[in-house]
Amino acid sequence: MSHSMFGIAVLFVTFSGTYAKSAEYIMNVEPTEIQSSRFEDGIELIDNLGDNSIVRILEPRTKMPRQGGFRVYVINNSANSFNFGPENVMIVLPEGKTVGMFSFQELLKQQEKREMWQSIAVGLSAAGRNIEASQAGTTYGTSTYTSSSSGSYGTTPYTQDTTGRATYSGYNSGAAIIAQSVAQDQNNKELQQMQLFQDSQRQELMQVMKTTTIDPGKSFGGIVQYKIPSLVRSSKVPIPILIKVAAGSEVHVFRATLSKAK
């Protein structure tokens, strides 16, 4: 079966999002002697051929944040249809513990939660600017004064000095209008930036694999995501893993390592 049968464009989507400042990790898939490997646009593609199906894994192009992801494609060469989705892919750690992939619904909830906190942050920022702008036309200050008086008490002359402090305030409507206009422009700009970012995140989310029925002779694939295991996060050396992909009646196994980027 030739590689061209997949008929796919090789793409890669980063999933930095909220984890932009988190530690990053690298997945390196190592083809076995019975698996084929090739590169397209700098990305390694590893194929595993079974009797009734072919599975391809696309190695991530760059370092991954705390939540990793890679692409999986399947060709159904059997006589029967079967369902395929994130639930058919898992990572097996050395001690036998398995790490499942997130479902689309789970990732959607994560995105909605991120959007909620982003909206709250932008709203608080706008409220702060509006309060400052509303006070921009008001001026406050203090001043000191000194007065002196003199006279006589009976036949005794006297002089008395008095020192005090006074406060004052004023309002400049022109300055307030300018400050409010600047604040509104900043609020609109920040809101637009948030909306553009959230739109791009939603577009990336739509590329995540959703469970689909693959008919005989057809192919299907997409991005799967998982949480980087704590064993990998705490290790200073690459951790060997197995990637198991169940396609119909067959299970395809890939060898790989996960390591913290240096």
C-alpha cells in the first residue's frame, strides 16, 4: 500500500494555549524493523501495516507543552466497517500504566473554561481602566497657609502666627472625556485580541479527532491529545513508551520516548 493512498496534507497544530509558560516535552517515535518511516515537510511519518488495516502516526514537529498531542491516521482494509476515535489510542508506560486520550467533549470543556477565565480577566481589566478614566478629570490637592496677627493685651503688645493646611478639588470635563475615550479604545483592542485568540483556539480544536465509522477501503484520522504523565514530568531522562492503536480487530503498536525539552 503506497503512502499516497492517505491523500492527506501534512499539518501540525501547536497546543500551547494556557500552558505557554509550562515545561515542554518531546515525543520521538522510533520505527521498528517491520515499520516504514519517511519524512514530509520535516515531519516523520511512521506506518504500521496489519492484515486488515494500516495505521500512520505523525510525529509532533515541535516541543509540546504539558498537554501533548500527535496525529493518527487509519486505513480500513477489512471487509467490515469499524468505529475509530481517541478511545482507540493509548500510551503505555514502562510499569504498565496506561494514559488515555482526551475526548473531543473533554477538550471542549477545557476550552470553554479557559475562555471563561480569559473573559473575566479582560472584564476586570476594562473595569479598572473605566474607573481610572472616570476619575481622570478630577484633581485633588493640598496647600498650606500662614497668617499673622498682632495687637496688645492691656499694655502688653503681642504677635501671633498661625499655620494651617487646606485641601481642594476640581473637575476638568475635557480631560475626563479624553481619558474615557482612550480607555474605551484599549478595552476594545483587548477584547478583539481575546476574540481572535479564542477563534484560533476553536479552529485548532475542530481538528481534534472525533469518533467516526470507517467503512472498508476508507481512511480517517486527526489529532489526539493526552496529559503528559507525571513519570515523564519528573524524569531527567527520556521515558520509553508504547503507543497502542486499536483499529477494528487489530492492535498496532509503536515505540516512542517522551522527554523533557532541554
